[in-house]
Amino acid sequence: MAMIGSRAPRPRRKRPDRYHHGDLRRALVQEAVRTIQRHGVEGLTLRAVGQALGVSRTALYRHFADKSALLAAVAREGFRTLRLELVDAWERGGRGPEAFDAMSVAYVRFAVTHPSHYRVMFGGFVDARAADPDLREEAGAAFHVLVDALVAQQQNGLVRGDEPSQLARFIWAIVHGVAMLAIDGQLQRQDADAEDLIRYAADRIRSGIGIPGH
């Protein structure tokens, strides 16, 4: 029994970034994103992520078998977020030509705001075709937001009747290029603004795929 007046030893305080409760899987993904932002995808290791959160290797491997599985989770979260932001831009814009332009802006904004996710999603670090089914589903769903928007405009006579998936890949190539220039800092070196460039590109895209007279 402790003597009256004696002080019980204080529990050791955990570092602010140490995991201590809640959803461990989610915490591991968040820490992976922070690590990628600081050190790049090549600097990410499963063990270091676990150490940063102060979790055991047993708990770590219960959620992710290896680095590839962790990267797949990062990519899956990225595609899900991108899909929701594209849908929001389409719906808020009224599902018309202006909404289509807003989707291009939303795409680049997503890349700039979530560069770690974006690099994992499109940097060749994860093969969505060989990864888990949830990742394939999320990646496909994000792409089909664009396809569905094109089909809707084709039905309204605003976009030429080319094959929708091919049109979508053409548009994706352009906005992806702007997104990569933006997150790599290339536009800053050229004294250019990402949003100005993507708005210009969106206008040119609409002119290129639209039906003359509309």
C-alpha cells in the first residue's frame, strides 16, 4: 500500500502521433500518406509506419500483409475521395457544360490537395487490375463518373457521339497532365496557375468534343 502523501508514478505520456485507440487500419493509412508526403513512396516501409504509431508488428500485419497491401489501401481511399468530389462538382454544376468544366477543376484540386494519394493512384506503384477487388471497383467507379457525364451530354446533343470511354480517356489524359505539372511544382517554375490552366484546358476540351453550334 502506498504511503499517504506519496505520489503515484505518472504514466508516461505518448507522443502526439502515437496511436492509442480507434480504427488502427485507418490510422495506418493516414500515417502512410504522411510518410509519402515527406519521403516519397520509395521511402515508405510498413515497419516504419507501425513504429511511428507505436503499434506491435503483430497488430500491424493483422491489417496489412506487406507494403503493397498498404499502398492499395491508400489508392483505394484516393479513388473513393476523387469519385465523390467529381460527383459533387457534376451535381452542383447542374449536370450541364458548366458542371463538366467544374469536374476538371475538381480533379486537379484533388491532386493538389491529396498529392500522396494521387502519386500512389497513378504512379505505377499499385496495379489496380492485380490488386484487391475493392480497389478495382473504386478505380472503375471514379472513371465512370466521367463516362456517365459524357453520356448525359451526348444524350442532350452537346457532345459528339464518339465512343464514351475513349472520349473519357482523352479528357483524362489532359487533366492528368495538368495535375502532374501542378503537384510536381512545374507550373510555379513557369509562373503559371494550375486553376487558370485547367479552366483554359476545360474550355478547349469542350470546344474539341462538342457539336458545332452548341
